Amino acid sequence: MNNILDDVIDLKKEIIDSEEYNNYNKYLNKIESNEEINSIVNKIKELQKKVVLYESNHIYNDIDDEINTLFEKLKEYEDYNMYIKYSKKLNELLSKVQNNFQNYFNSLMS
């Protein structure tokens, strides 16, 4: 059992040391400190809440248009685009790790 725990600790270190993780954190920090990006993201969140509230009344088309416009505005920020890029890469890496774990544990049960 200790071998598995050691392997998990090693894997965690490898993930934390990975280029994907480091770039993800770099751009996460940049967008978190960018007031313009945060303002747009907060506005999108507010509008998405309105969509949920208005969904039953089908009065959300204008709000959807505004959300899409704001997402397009976000794409004008290089830091945001890089954050999205590295977020996807990190998620792909974590998904592979998850699949490997699943395959490993499935093999133990066979």
C-alpha cells in the first residue's frame, strides 16, 4: 500500500512541476489580477444567473446575445486566451491520469 501512496505523491509532484500546470497557474494569476477581465467575467456570471431565472419565461435571448458579446470581448485579452489554452491542456493531462488510475484499479479487480 505504501508503494501506491508513494506513486501518488510522485505523480502529484510531477503534475505540479509540469509545464501545463505552471502555465495554467501563471495565466490564472494574470487574469485574476486583471480588473477588466474580472469585470467582464463577473458581468457574464450575473447575466447567466438572469438566464436561469428567466428561462422558464423564455425571456433570455437578449441576455444570451449580451453574454456572447462579452465572451467575444474576453477573447481580445491574450492572457485570457492563454489561460483557456493551458486550462484545456491541464484538464487533458488530469484526464489521462484519471484514466490510467481507472485502468489500474480495474486490472486489480479482474
